[in-house]
Amino acid sequence: MKKKLLIIGASGHGKVVIDIAIKMNKWKNIAFLDDDPLITECMGFSVVGKTEDAFKFANEADIFVAVGNNEIRENVQNNLESAGIKPPLLIHPSAIVGSAVEVGIGTVIMAGVVINSDTRIGKGCIINTAATVDHDNRLADFVHVSPGAHLAGMVEVGKKTWVGIGGIVSNNLTITGNCKIGAGAVVVNDITESGTYVGVPARSIR
Ligand SMILES: CC(C)(COP(=O)(O)OP(=O)(O)OC[C@H]1O[C@@H](n2cnc3c(N)ncnc32)[C@H](O)[C@@H]1OP(=O)(O)O)[C@@H](O)C(=O)NCCC(=O)NCCS
């Protein structure tokens, strides 16, 4: 653990991520990197360079990717990892993480989240505000579980799938990778084809 943390992405998601980093109280110095030259600061924290500068700072700073888009987050984190950079795991102090839970590098677990026993969460995931992920889940890399979404026990979610705000996934189900599950959708059957699913019960719209 280094004394400095650089967060890639000075956006709304970055604001929530930096708040978690502050509350973890592990880094003395926190700043952003962002590719938009018009953004020079975010919530009083300086933007000190662009994404590519992460490699320059890697010896002195931990680097975290705070990009909401699963595809972009995967690309940026994979580039960092190729250069030997391992992003930290960020966990809000109010999150409850059960026994035998494993979480990959570069994942953020936000305020009020509950993750129950024996669940595995991949790298670069976002488990957003007040989401719950129950026992024995298997979430692949770069999954996003949005605020207030609930995954029952024994759920499997494939790489880069996004469960929208307030989404519900019933127990023992598998959702394949690269899916978008709409806000408020209720998944009651396995989803085996990548695509966008909305409604109650969730149905494909494309
Ligand atoms: C599912 C979603 C990704 C689809 O977005 P999109 O591809 O831009 O789709 P559109 O907005 O063009 O909508 C397509 C159709 O699906 C419907 N639809 C979209 N989202 C829906 C939802 N969550 N529930 C029910 N119907 C929905 C639209 O009304 C539209 O219907 P129509 O063709 O009869 O007019 C998006 O609507 C959504 O729910 N995003 C989740 C947002 C979220 O969770 N944000 C939290 C971020 S932390």
C-alpha cells in the first residue's frame, strides 16, 4: 500500500470512489487523472494528469480505475495490469462482507452493500450503493451491480454484465456476460444470450 492514491476518472462515479478512499483513511494524498483537459479538479481534489500518466506515477502511487463503463474500465485496468500495476480494492467502511468472500483487485464496494458468505467477485467490479449480493454468488470480472440491486443466493453473472439500478435476480440463476439488465428488472430465468433485458419478468429488447 502506497501513501498516494490516483483515481482515474474525475466523474460522478469518481466522486463516490474518492469518498470511499477518504473514509478508508489509508492514503495521505489522493488525486485524480482524467483525459478531459477541461476538468482540472473534482470535489477540491486536483486532476494531476491523464490516464497515460498512471504509468509514470506507478512507483509512488496506487492507481484505481473509477470509470463506470464496463468496457472502458476493463481496457484501462488491463493496460495497467499489463504494466505490473495492481489496483487496490476499495471497500466503504459501512459495507458488510461475509465469511469466505473473495474479491478481485480494482473492485469497489460502496456504502451499505451486503455481500454474503462464500461469494466470489471478480476484478474491476462495481458493487454500487446499497446493493446486496447473497451467498455463493460468482461474479466475473468487470461486472457492475447498480445501486439497490439485489442478487439472491447462488447467482452467476458473466463478465462485463451490468445489473441496473434496483434490479433483482432470483436465486440459482446464471446471467451470461455482456448483458444490460434494465433498471427495476426482475430476472427469473437464466439469461444465456448477451443483450439488453428489461421489465418484470425481464425480457430481451435486443
Ligand atoms: C435497459 C437500458 C440500459 C436500456 O437503455 P437503452 O438501450 O438506451 O434503451 P431505450 O431507452 O432506447 O429504451 C428501449 C425501450 O425499452 C424500454 N425500457 C428501457 N429501460 C427500461 C426499463 N428499465 N424497464 C422497462 N422498460 C425499459 C423503453 O421504454 C423503450 O421502450 P419503447 O421501445 O416501447 O419505447 C436502460 O434503460 C436502463 O434501464 N439503464 C439502467 C440505468 C441504471 O441502472 N443506472 C444506474 C447507474 S449507477
